Amino acid sequence: MKKNDLYSKEEKLFQDKNKIYSAQSVKQIVYSTDVRDFGQVAKSIPCQDACPAKTNIPGYIRAVFEKRHGRAYELNRSANILPGVLGHICSRPCESACRHGEPDNGVSVGICHLKRSCSDLKSGSHRIIEGLYAPTEKKVAVIGSGPAGLAAAHDLSILGHKVVIFEGLEKPGGMLMYGIPEFRLPRDLLMLEIKNILRLGIQLKTNKAIGVDISLDLLKNEYDAVVVATGCVSPRKLNIAGEDLKNIYNGLDFMKAVNEGQKPLVGDKVIVIGAGFTAVDCARSAIRLGASDVSINIRKTIEYMRIDETEKYEAQFEGIKTVSLIQPSKIIGNGNKVIAVEFQRTRMEKTDTPPYRVSIPIENSQFLVPTDSVIAALGQTPDEAVVSKDLDGLDGVFAAGDFATGSSDVISAIAGGRKSARAIDEYLIGEKRKQTVVRLENHETTDRQRSYDFIGKVEMNTIDMEERLSKATNEVETGYNDDQAHEEAKRCYLCNLEYEIDPLICIYCSACIDVAPKDCIKMIESVPVNSDGTYGIYEETDDWNNVVSIAIDNARCIRCGQCLAVCPMDCISVTKTELIEIDT
Amino acid sequence: MPFNDHYVIIGNGPAGNHAARTLRKKDKDAKITIISDERVPYYYKPKLTNFIADEIAKEDLMVNFLNSYKAKDIRIRLGQEVERIDSESKTLFLQHMEKINYSKLIIASGSRARVLPAMSRYANHLKFVTSYTDVMAVKEEIRKAKDFFIFGGDLVGFKFLRLLNSMGKTVTILIYPNAFWPYNLTDNMLAQITESLSKFKVDVIVKDDISIIDDKNGLYRVKTQKGIEKNVDMVFSFNGLIPNIDFAKGSGVDIDHGILVNEYLKTNVDSIYACGSCAQIYNPSIKSYTTSIGWPNAVVQGEVAAFNLLGDHKIIESVGRKYFDLEGVKIKTIWWEDIDDEV
Amino acid sequence: MKEFNIIIEICGSAGEGTISAGEILSRFMSGQGFEIMSFDSYPAEIRGFGKCVAHTRISTNRIYSPGKLADVLIALNDKHSISQLSALKENGLLIYDSQPPRPHKEDKSVVGWAKPGMISYGIPLNMLAHKAAGNARGMNMVALGAVAALLHVDQHGFTDSIKVRYGKKKQIVIDSNVNSFLEGYNWTEKNIKKIDPHSFKGMTPSKQKEKLIINGNQLVAQAALVANLSFYAGYPITPATKIMEILSRELPKHGGVLLQTEDEISAIGAVIGAGFGGKRAMTATSGPGFALMTEFTGLSVMAEVPAVIIDSQRAGPSTGMPTKTEQSDFNSAVSGGTGDCPRIVLAPTDTKSCYEATILALYLAEKYQTLVVVLLDFFLSNSIRNINIPEKPSSKYLDANIAPDKNDLKDYQRYKITKNGVSPRAIPGTPGGMFFSTGLEHDVYGRPNYSEAGHLEMTQKRFAKFNTVLSEAPAPEISAIDRDEFDIGIISWGSSAGAAHETVMSAQKEGINASSFSSMMVSPFPEKALIEFADKCKKILIPELNFSGQFASFATQILKRPVERLNFITGRPMASEDILQKMRDM
Amino acid sequence: METIRSAYLDEKLEIVKNIDFLKYRSADLPTWCPGCGYFGIVDAFYKACRELDLKHENMVTVSGIGCSGRTPIFINSYGFHTLHGRSIPVASGLKLAREDLTVFAVAGDGDALGIGGGHLPHVARKNINITFLLFDNSIYGLTKGQSSSTTPYEMKTNSHPAGNPDTPLNPIKLALSYGASFVARGYAGDPQGLKQIIKEATLHQGFSFIQILTPCVTFDKENKTWKNLKEKVYDLNLRKEEKNMETAMRMAENEPYGVGIFFQDRQRPHYQEILRNLNKTD
């Protein structure tokens, strides 16, 4: 732009102003596709950005705060169809991203606990909202009723397609039903949310294993499209001598057995191998099966365990030990029964390719650890016996969830299911029917009080050791009550409110900086725009003749609204920004 | 202005100080800074119990070093906590929101009292004897108090127990087999210890665990799972030490229980070294990562870290004692092996 | 009872409540029965980025000077406190904000500069203030709370004195201040493990009879009121403004009139007008204002109209450093202006004598029908002391005008030649007392007259007043008067005198046999007494807060012998440590 | 589908940069209280300078004592921080000696109408060609809140706790009756409008007087607060032909919060011209 143009533009901005020029950068509700808006949403709402399903977290937490739990539940459900379930067992990438957890900001908001509380606390008369499309007369087969399958099935039938789910096992839910222990996820809740999906007219056929009870080609012919969402079911093997002795389980089978109500024989001393949720679930289940000395053994350091702090603490509390930097090299048996594991020490090394840090075994560092049983929870890979996971979808067969991406977590699987549902719909209809945009709305109040920032995290209520052991299925966490949820909801920074100072009205009086609670308002020279539309680090300055603007850093702002209150020029605007999906 | 190296040392104990000294010896014009979260200069931790007993004065506790910081032109920052490390930009973020740039970093932050998970919820009722500040906080109280309860019982723990006994206090101790972690006491060891303690006026509890501690206006009611109940004035915890390294998390430095370093005390990040009881050192001879405690070890490691930081390739060797005498039970621990407990 | 002496400094940027925090601290400590002296230095910028220090000395014994190095430094603002660290003792306590809202660049935080030996306690001042009141304004109170907890000070007494301080404000203001204090107190008690010896525990000095917590300005105003001041005119100027502010509240209650004028010329003019009307009148100002008044001062002397000017000195010349203390108006006060212009100059030596000086000034001005200048300085004006409630002046001081009697009025000569130079003065309204007064040289009736003899006679008359004035002044203060020989004699004036007297005592401890001399009346000066004193001293030292040694030069003329000079223009009050150091070197 | 944002942050910064007024600022951050109205005034001042394209080396800002006295420190040009109330004499002398310079005199209400009140009539009647900015917050700020010459009657201040006994001066009326050839009122909260006025004033040949309504956020909590000013201040919207003495006087009397140019006499020669005419030797 030429200098003069800009100059005249500046003039224009003030000509079209009525006596007091409004700083509101948005005059009414608008839907933006500008990369900078997406950028800002991504950067200044880190929780939502971290969520694979892009759940509108500030939105539903606000609803919980207003005690509109039903509304909160629906906001969740619009992004993931199993809010209650995820409220119990989500891996919570959002919480590690939460800005309340940043240095000096205290601890992350209990996002997942709040998710749970909106399903716990919603009124009995709560009704589910579905925006149903007209029937399309298209038929889709979904193979697998795990999170990915369910998500795909749900969205497809919303979009008007006829959906049938084929489940190989006796009950639906996949990993949720067979992988996760009941003391973390009550089954009635799981079934309730599954039924909420099936009621859309989705047909569920259980005990129909693909390739065993029914062939893929048959489905290809009968249906306009087929979704393969069989997840990851073939366990990784230890690939060491003695692996096939007795009392050596793989994590998945072990959990399956436990969840089917069997009591696999573990003995007194149990060695669990693996660093993920499954490993911890196995270990904690083993404790409940009467084992007294349970250890989780990992190749890398504790840092690299793929579980969150709560799980770590609960495991610790239940007396489970973690041994790091070792890997099994051999399993020693007496006859056909395992009596010890030979471990080998490892050390960390760097690689140039991801994951950059790996553990490599140290020669001649073997040593023996006696044990009564071994559980190998090394994760699983897709079972490609029937169909290979690299599908292009051209012949109407699509891969979804873990089956496509490899073993991940539940929320990713659900997001994956949704994604493929969109793809399938486009394939069937021949056009995009939905589009993600940023909804911008003027927001008068700031919705927060400064005092909220000093509320400590509301701890989840749990049951004590005796109760845990008395009945293996007793749920450990018992959820928030109404007031606890309300209190915890207060802590959310509502990062979806975007604060902006209009430098064209600002008189640089720095009243806002004076009241700023944190390093959130700065005198800046320039602001770089990254390719993804986010604003880079503001270039600050203390030289009066370089201060181009006083700017609010939305990635530091805690929405206390004090700047708003003191600004003499009313040049600070608050805009509510939400990612939403609309029809194209 | 000519660029000078800035060597920063986190920790003001034996390791840190000897590292700093060595660096200064080798490099006359580098900028050297020691950062310590303690508010007092370099002192002898091992003598803290004697200090409580008033066997020695505050002056005797101090390693006479104060002026030598100035003499050696070593900048010392006391009472300042490192919050995190950004190894990319070589920046330290201090708790009071100051940023410090370093060219080379030595972590010698030592260790702090370990609190067992089962007791973590009562942490604010527990007293410790791990730092000068702790001691100053309890010294007077101990003098006044009569009844004591001790959980665990590591080296310092038993030393403290004997002290209390000599002061004529009544003491109850609940011994955790893993208190002397990472070593796990066997049953007959426990028996021996109980035996040797019998010569003192002390109730010994074994094979039991804490159930509850509650605070009734300064008086504590301690209850064990087997139902033993005591009303005491002070509750102490002696369950060994754990490396003091929370600030290093997420810095890109490999951390397990302690900070992982190779036999040259170098971490996986160039320009960052670690030594003393906060480090988990690779020992080629036993092909394992091990942690060492004890003053002499710290001193040697501090010096070695400094030498290697300046480009040398010294391999660390322990100067640990052949064994520790735990109430007559001899425990061989030149090196700690199989760190098998959760930090 | 144990001897106890602690100096607490609060350092912030102006507007952070640094000063009021210091005020509350001293108010409370005085209530506890301690001797206190507190002194603030603040910048001309009311807010913004100016440095600002509240310095409070608390002791169980008499305090002569504010003292130099602090035991405790409360850093409300890192930038300024870094430079203030040099005023903290080597083993002093540093209390700093451990969780400021904005990050520091390297070496920009005060704790980073704390020397080993200093003990630094980090308190999240800003955060706690926000917690207590939703904004950072309460930081000062949080800090006080922290100190109270650290030094084991009774928190309830403290909160009471906070309530007193903000008593007139809205309840919310009081609450947020009290809450901030408690936040700081509780947080510190809970989180800080104390390792320093400083403690007020068991430090309960014998409760003296009720004390007055007051600074020089307030005392001047109070004195003026008890001395029947009935007219005040003034113009705002640091550091004298406070006097006007107090009188504007109090004077009307005493039936007096306060006039805020458009400038200092008009102020002194109005004062002389009121004086002409027979009323006691005064004005207060500082260097630049005093310069504007110069022409009128001549009129006061020439026309023999009573006038009192309080000049609270600040660093000059010109606008200079309005918030820094200095003793550099000596020359212009004693001999400024035009012509042979004798005027009385009083220089109070401590807070309490500001009271006496003011009463004396109004009395002398009226009795001797001339100009009296009272030299305060920024330090005397603003430093707060707790003193015994001063007693009312005897009636002699309240009405001193020599009115003409019947004989005089037969043929009234307003400027009649008398032995002491004072002629009976008729107040307008006195029948038969009509006269004409002028700034021109005049005869006994006041009629203009330029004759050689006349000018000489009248000039002598005006100077004659000096001969008797001296007898009205309080005797010079001389320490260790009993002995009759000294190695070093310190001659001091004004606010430096306190430090001088303190030095004499500490000097004795070091085996230096010294004494000190100071006189409240500096013009005319008690020359005889000075010479007597000087004769007892081997060496003479004259410390003062100006560059050129204005008083030293003045004294040398009297003593006719060389003297050692000690001059500071740091903007800080005189410190006995510095004088003592100089004495060691002598 | 497009957003109705006036502009995105980065665009706005570009615009501000390109207005290119920052060069008229000095490097020092102003030390006024956060929220002070003076920020609005200097903002307008900088932008006016920019639009007039004044040469830094050819402009001088002369100030007296008080918060306003610090103004020259924050302007990238010559500046003179003189004595209390004396900015006008110094500025006058400067302008008469150096006609080529653009001379601004700034002063607060106490500065200009109190201690310096004696100078205003004469600079006005002489019509010396300087631009005079009166920062009128109706209080003494630097000495901490005493009554000034424009403090409202009965308002409580530190020097008049019982209420101000003096009737405030009306700066506009004064300037008019003193015979100033350019009289205007601006508002710190409307930098755009103020900028226009300052431009006009600077271009005006003769003594131009601008009273600027501005709050003292620290010592005035009841009179000229941002809140009050925001409510009360409005634009006079005077048409050219209305700019005669009668209307001006009437408005000066009745519209204390109207902003705009009250009066301007373009015909009247300024002091130097007068001198030149009188001393013409033909």
C-alpha cells in the first residue's frame, strides 16, 4: 500500500466515525475465514487447539459456570459423541495446554472433570439435540463399534445416510468396553451414550467379525461405502525368548479377560512392561486381583510415560512401583511357568528422526528379577489380515480412527471417525456440505472477576484404599457435585474472548498497563504475522518514539477486564471467537 | 564490550562451590554465577543435627567462604529459585521473573526430603531436618516439645533419634523398610535395628503404615493402619532424599529420577552438566545409572564437572564409604544401585 | 530494658503508597512507645517512574538523626530499589516482590543484586495485593504485613493504625488496605521460614505519656495557630505547601483568614498588608518563591512592618531539585535583597524547635516591627518525629506590639528614634495615630527624606534592633558543656545540628574528645558565645548541606581562624556516620 | 463472507506507522500518571506537527513549571523548561528574536492564569505570533492537588478542604477580552478534533490561544474526570461566518464544554508586522 493511501485510509476511518468512534472491531455477528482469525483461535485458545476433536472448551465451561449442564453437555457432544465417557477417561491433551497451568498461573483447569460433571449433573429431563438432514437413500457399513466407528456412524446417519455397524465381539464399544477397566469407566454410562447414537436408526450387528463372519467384498457390493474402524487389536510382541510361557499376558487380552469378569491368575509379584495407559490399567487391575508387589517397567525415563499426573499419582498411591531405563531381554521359566525376567539396562540416545530420543540397550548389563507373572502392555497395531490400512477411499472403502492412524487415544479416534464421515459424505454426495469458520461476536462484559484467579483447583473426590480393593469394579473417582463444578468452572480464563486495543484511537496513556495483572499488555513496535495466521512475539520497546501501539497479548491475557474498566478512550474491544461448523 | 563466557551454577553446596572454584582457577575472566534457593551461604549440611543440639554455633556450621566469593569474583545469588531452563536460548527463568543467560550451565541442586505418596496428603504436618532453613524453623520448637513421632528412619533419622534421646524426649518411630531408599531393608535387618534401638527410650513400630495425622491446635494425633495411636508435639519424616530437579523438567535435559549424565557428568544437552546428589550418573563399570550422596563425592564431582565443562575428559570416580552403619546394620553402598522407587 | 534500634526503608516509585506505608509504620511504632524518626524522599513526578523512599528509624532511645544505613529494605519497585541497596546494611534484610506481573531482564531485579550476607525474603507482593483487592494498589500494605510477620509485630495494633490512617476514606478503601495487610501477614507467616535475628518480641519500651506524631510543617502550622496567627497568604510550592494546606483547614476555626494567592509576590504583599493592619501574618515558601519575595522583604524592613516568611529550603538554584533537602538559602536569607537590610533569621535545629522558632518569629516580628525569616529545609519539613505535646507559649509571646501612649500620640512619630530602635507602633484605627509609611527613606514621621544625616540615622535605628534581639533568642546548644577543652568542636546550624550532636556521643566512644555548638538564631548571630566555644576547641569542623560552605564562610569571618568544612549536596540529610568519618581523618 | 473488522491488528499498526507521527516524539517515556489526559494532548500535538510537516529543528516548545512543564521533554525538537508561569515571556522573546521559528508555549492552569496570569493580557494584545496551549485540568497536580485559578467554586481541594472560595476564571472569555486573535477550546479525549485545532492555531498569524480540557486522574475525582468530560464535552460545529466576537463571547459564557474554534481574526497583523509597518522609512 502506498503511504498516502494508508494515510487517507486512516483519515477515512475517522470520517465515517460518529462523534465517538467505536473501537468495536466487529459490529455484529460475522463468520470469518480469514487465516488470522483461525490463527488467533488456535493460539489464544490452546485447550481447544490441543483437542483433536476441537471441542469448544471455554464455551462449555462457561455453561457449567452458569449451571446450564445440559447446554454444556450438548456443546461437548457437538464435537465428540461420548462426552460422559471422555469425561472419565480422556487423555486430556487440553489440560496440558491450559494456560492456567503456565508458570505463575497455578494449575490447569480441571477441564476433563468439568466435562464429566456436565454429564453427571445435567437434569433428568435433558434432551439430546440433533440437526438431522434429509435421508439420502445411501447405505454405509461401519466395521467396528469402537469410538471411531461410533463417531463415523453417528455423523453419517445425521447426514441422512443409512448406517449399519458390524461388531466382531459380543458387546459394542471396542476398547472402551474391553480395554478400559471398570473402576475408571462405569459400563452403564458407556452403554447409555452408545444407545444415544444407535437410536438414530443405526443398526448394530454384534458377533460379526469381518473376514470371519462376513467378507469385505460382500459389504462393498451391498453398501455405497464401507468404513473400516477396527482399531488396533493385534498386540505388539516382546519378541524375546520365553514369551509363550504361562502367566505371561499381553495387556489387551489381560484387560479383556478382567473386563469380562474373569480373574486371570497373577500371583503375588507382577511385572508389567509398557509405558502407556494400558500398562497402568493392567498394573492397577493386578493390584485388585490381589497382587502385592507390582512394578511397571519402562525402556525410557519416567518423563516419557504416556500418562497424565493423576494416573501416575493414583498408581503410586496404590503402591505400584515404576522402574525406568530397563528392557526385558529374556524370560526365564521353570517348566512352562515364568519365574523371572531377565532385564537389560538401557540408556538414552538421540536420533535425527522423531522421536529424537530413544533408549538403546547396554551390552552385558543383564540382571534377573523374579516374578510370578508378566503383563506385556506394549500397545497394539492395526490388524491388516483382512484389509490393508492404506485405503484411498476411491472404491468406497475408507479407513477411520486408530485403524488408519495407528494406536492413539479415544478422543483422537472420535475425531478420526468424524473426519472420515465428512470424507464419505463428500464421496457419496459429490460436494462439501459442511465448513469450519470462526464466529465473531461483540462481547460487552468480560465475564470474569479478578478473584477467580486465586481459586485453587477443586480436587476430584476419590474413594479410599479399602473400598478400592473391596470390589474391583468400584469406580475410584466419584465426580464433582454442583457447587464444586461451579467453583472449578470459575477458574477458566475464557480464552475465547479476544481483547484488542485500537491504536488508531489509543492515546498511549498506559492506564491499562498500570492495572495489568500480568505481563499481558505491552508497548510494541511491531507484530509479526506467521504463515498460519497467528501473531508472533510482539516486538516490545521502551523508546517513546518507537511505541507504535500498546497491545494486549491474548496468549497472556487472563480476561480480568481491568484494562477495559480504566481505558479513557474506550478503545479496547472484546470479541467472542468460536470455531463452528456451518453448511456451505 | 568483549564477550565473556557466563558459567552459571545452580546450587550452593559442596558440588556447586567446588565447581565454581575450579572454573575460576581455570578461567580468570569468565563471569561465574552461583544461584541458590537457600538464603544462607555455603554450610555443612551433615552438621545440622549437631547445630540443633547446640554442640556447635552457627559460625561453625558455615563453611568459611563468604568473602572468598568476592575474592574469587564469583557472583552469588542467594534466596533465588530457578523455575525453568530453556536450553535452546540458554536462558534461566528465575522464580522472581528474572531471566539469566548462560553460556555453560552446571546443575548441582542437590536433593530434598522425600515424602512417601501415602504421606503426601499430610505433608504440611511433617517436619524435616534437611536444610538450614528447616532447622531454624524447628530448633526452638524441638527444645520445648516433649513427645515426638518419626516416620521412616534413614541415616539422619537415626542420628536425630539419638539426639532426641539424649535430650530426654520421648520418641516413637515407625520404620519403613524402604526409608533408607533405594535400599530395601530385609526383615532380619529390621529385627537387628529394632534390637539395637532397644537401648534407647523409644517405641519402635515395624510392618505398619500411616493411617492418619490430624492437627489439634498444635498437638498431633498420629494413627497407624494397625490402629496404634499417639498424641505428639512434633512429627518428623526421614525417608531419604530425592534429587531436587523439578526446575529442569521440560528443558530438553534427560531426566529420570535425577538428571541423567554420562560418565563425564555431561547431560544430553551440550553445555549443560550436572553433579552431586541431583545427578543420576552413568557408571560404565556396573553399566547402570546411579546416584551418589555424601560430601566427598559431591566435592569430586563438582571439580570433575568443571574440568569437563572446560573441555577436559575426566571420568568420575566415587569416593564413597565402603558401607553405612545403620544402627549396627552394615549396608554396602559405594554406589546406589537399582533405583527402584518412584520419585 | 534492652536497647533496640532498627531502621526500615520502603522503596518504591511514587504513587505506590510508599510514603503512606512509612507513615503508618511510624505511627504504629510510636503508639508502641518507641522513639521514631522517619523521613521520605519523593520525586517531583507525582506518579510515573520517580524513585521514592520512606526511611523510618525506630529506637528505644533518643534519636538525633535519621541514620544512614537501613536494617530492612522493602523493595516495592525493583528498578529504584537496586540503587537503594547501597543504603542497606551488609547483613540487612531485603523484602522483594517474588512474583511481579512483568518479567525482569537479566540484572534488573533487586534480589539479583542482594550481596551475600544480606537475607532476602521473596513475597508475592503484587499477586497478594491483587488477591486482596483486585489491583496492585495494596502492595505497600502487603509489604507491611510481611514485615510485621517477619519482625513478630502485633498485627492487630497494626491493622488499627491502618484504619486510623485511612479513617476518613470510604469503607472499601479501609477494607482493601486492611485485607492487603492481612494477606501479606498470613502468607508470610505460613510460607516464610525466618532465619534472621531481627524481632520485636519482648520489645515493649516503657509507655511514655501521649506523644505527637508530627513533622516540621505541621508543627509550624500548629505553632502559628497557638501564637495567634490571624492571616496567612501563600502559593503552592514543594516542600512548603503542606503548611498552607493545614492552615487553610485550621485557621478559619481560629477566626483567621487564609488567602491562596496567584503567586509569591502577591503572597508576601498580602502578609505585609495584614501586618500593617496590626495582625500577625505569615507566608511559607521555598527557594524560587523566596526569590520572588525579595523586593517586598526590603519593604518590610524599610517600612518596619512585621512579616514572617517560612523558607523551607530545597536544592537549588532555580527550580533545582524540589524534593531534595539542602541548606543553600543561608546567604539569601541572611543578606539577600538590596541595600543595608537587617532582618532576623531563625534556623530550627530539629522538628521540635520548628515549633519554638515559629512562635518566636511571630513574636519578634511584631515586637521589633521587622522581617523574620525562618529557615526550614525539606528534611525538617517532612521528617516525622514523635514528640511530647508542646506547651502553649506564655502570654508575653502572644501580644508584643509596643503601642504608643498618650504622650506619644500628642505628636505621633511613627519612626521615633529609640535606644533599641523600636518605635511605638499605632495600629490603624487608633485615634490620633495616623501616619504615613513608605519604602522610600523617611524621617521620624514617615515623610520621604533623603538627607545624609537622616538616612544614616534611620539605618542605625534599623540595625539597633539587633542589639537587643539576641537576648530574646534561646541560648546556643552546646554538648558536653562541662568539659573545657576539646580536640574537635563541631559548629552546625539547622537540620545538621542533630547529626552533629549524635556524632559527639559516638565520637566519645572512639575516644575522640569533641563537642558541638549550634544556635537557632543565625541572624543576628550569637558571636560572643561562638568565640568562647571555639576557644575551647583545638580544631573546628563545620558540616552543612551546601556546596560552597555558606555558613562556614560566615563563621570564619567571626572566628578569624581556619575551619574544616564538610559539605554534602546529595539531597539527603546529614548523617553522623559521615561527620564521624571526617573527624577520624582530621 | 467477510468480516466487518475495520482492520486487523497488523494492518492497524501499519497504518499508525505510516501516519509517521512517531518521529515527533522523543525517546523518553512520559512520566505522567497512567491515564493522564496530557497523553491525549501530546498525541494530538504530534499528529498536528506531522500534518504540518514541521521541521524538528525549526520548532521550539517553551514550558513553565508543573506537570505540563515536562511536555518539551517528550517532544523531539528544541524545548525550554523555564520558570513557574513564565513560559509566555520567554516564548515571546524567542519568537520576536527569531521570527523563522515555530514557537509553542505550553502551561497549566495554575502556571498560566495564576502565577503567570499577568503575562497573558499583554501577549494577547500585542498579538505576538506564538501558539499557546493551556493544559487546563483545574488543579495543581505537581504539588498534589491544591485549588488553581480554574478550580470550580466550592470544590474541595487540599488547599481548600472546606471548598474553593474563589470563582474560577473563564479562560476563553479572558483570551477574548484580552484581544487574542485566535481563541479555541479542545478536549484531550478527542485527539482528532484537537489535532485540527492545533493545526489551525499554528497556521494562524498572531497569538493563538487554545484551552484544552483535560483530567487530572490523580487529584481530581469529581470535576474534570474522564467520565464527566466524556458526558459533557461536545463539538460546537461553528460555521465560519459565526466566528465573530459576539457569538464567541456568548458561547464562552454559556458553553463551558463546547469544543472548537470560538474566534479568529485573520486580518489583524501580528506583532512583527505591526513593528515593520510602524518603522517603515520611505
